[in-house]
Amino acid sequence: MSRVLVGVKRVIDYAVKIRVKPDKSGVVTEGVKHSMNPFDEIAVEEAVKMKEKKLASEVIALSVGPPQSQETLRTALAMGVDRGIHIEISGKDYEMLQPIHISKMFAKIAQDEKCDLIVLGKQAIDDDSNQTAQMTAAVLDWPQAVFASAVEKTDGGLKVVREIDGGLETITTKLPAVVSADLRLNIPRYATLPNIMKAKKKPIKKLSAADVGVDIKPRIEVISVEDPPIRQAGSIVPDIDTLVSKLKEAGHVK
Amino acid sequence: MSQRSRVIALYKHIQYLLREYPTDDVRKMQIACKKAFAKNKDETDPKKIEEMIARGEYVSKEIETLYALKKYRAMKRRYYDD
């Protein structure tokens, strides 16, 4: 029986059209719908499934972010997580927070709570860093099984099928370990309203960066955030010969 | 749970689900749902009510699946080439 730690991040909802701030310092987050990072939902689902199969004794969710992150934690609790930990960091500090800081926090909490497995989403859909799982494994010096598309418990370890370029790779690892969830790992369940209400009774422990002893001094500076280039309008060519010559001109055919 | 409270719970759940239905007019969907339930409000045969609950549960599962698939496809389009 093991204790599982899952990470949940509050991000701008996947269906929202992202707008860049006029001063190019970031994206507009005020008054925009937020929800749990889709890959974290998959991670939560996997941890809850482990609990249901009696492979895990307890599932703990950890979220680092502004006060509203509690709502995201609540969603995780509604999906079946036992308790939550919220490390509150807001404003300017949160904007500059990087996976290096997050991974240290995860490592600290995993040790304090005596977790044997950390399940994270492979990346968040806002900054797309794809670093937290790998860095957490490095900080703890634990084995990592990232981009998991199937996880199976074996005697004293895990068998993980990983998504790699052009196929799948099966690896075995000992516990404790860090796993990051890929898109095809499972289909997350829906957090129903009664479950969200019930989740309000589950405990959420609130901590600060100082409580976990992590220095959150920014290591990078954001120079400018810009919209991706707008797609150029296409043109209609009169016949095949012009098409071919135009394609040759652009270097698409030889 | 009594049949009555199961129907109410199902109604609430579907209304809650419809809040994020991908349409221009969520209100219209919610009214349509209300009408569908109201149409059978005088039904007294427990067996028939049971059938209707089963149908309602099927619909709610379908909506949940639709949302999951929509999100999955959006992620797949954004992050995977194949």
C-alpha cells in the first residue's frame, strides 16, 4: 500500500481564446474562466483509480498558486482525492514561478507526507514547460516514468508504458517513483455537483513558500509575450501549371 | 433513495452539465431539458418511471462523454501530430 501525491494546476480553461495583454507582459487572466489542467485531470484519475483498486492507501493533491487554486483542489477532491495541500503564492511571485521552484516544493511535500508515488500531468496547457515531473524526480533522486500511457502495479514497483516518438516503450521501475501522465492514460471522470459539495468537507492544508523552505526568487525575466503570427490568406490559382510553378517557387516541390 | 429524489437528482445533474454545453444558447438547452421532464410529471407507474430514469441517465452519460471527447480532441490537435 502506498501513498500517492498528485499535482494539480489551475490554468486558463482549454476552450478559452487566449488574449495577450497590450503591454506584452503576459496574457489576460482577469475575468477569464479557469479550470484544472487537462493533463492533471488525467493524473488525478489515475491516482484515484489506484485507490479504488486498493493499490494506494491515500491520495493527496497538491496545488501551488493563487487563492483561487483552492477551487481547482476542490475539483480534485470531488474526483476522489482524500485531502489537499495548497501552497499559496500569488501576484508577481506566481507569474515568475518556474518548474524549478514547483519541483522543489513537490519534493519537500512528498518527503514530509511520506509519499511513495508522485503522479503529475506531463505539462500544463498554459506555459507548456513539461519539466516539473522530470525535475521533481531529479530533486528527490527517484526514478522517473514520464509520458505514461499505461501504469500497472507489480511486486514492489511499477510497469509503465511510455509514449515515445514513433511508438511505445515499456519500462519497469521501483518505488518510490515519479510518473507523468500522457493524454491516452485514461479518461478522467466528471466532477459532479453533489461530489463538489461533499468535497467541501475534505481538508485542505494551506502553506506558504516559506513553510516548505523553497526560495521563490525568479531565475528568469519575461521580456515580451506576443501573439503567434496570423496565418497568411491563401490565393486561388487559375490552373495546375501555375500551381506547380508557384509550389516550385516556394520550394515545396522539386 | 426514493424514485422521486432520484428523478430530482438526475434533473439537477443534467441542468448542471448543460451549463457548459458547447452552444450559443445554454438557456435554450436548459429549458428544453425542463420541458422534457415536465412532460412526464404525471406519470405514476413505477416501472415506466424507472425506464425514464434509465433514459435520463443514459443522456447524462452521453453529455459527459461528449465533453470528455471534446477536450481530448482539443488536446490531441494541439500537442500531437498524428
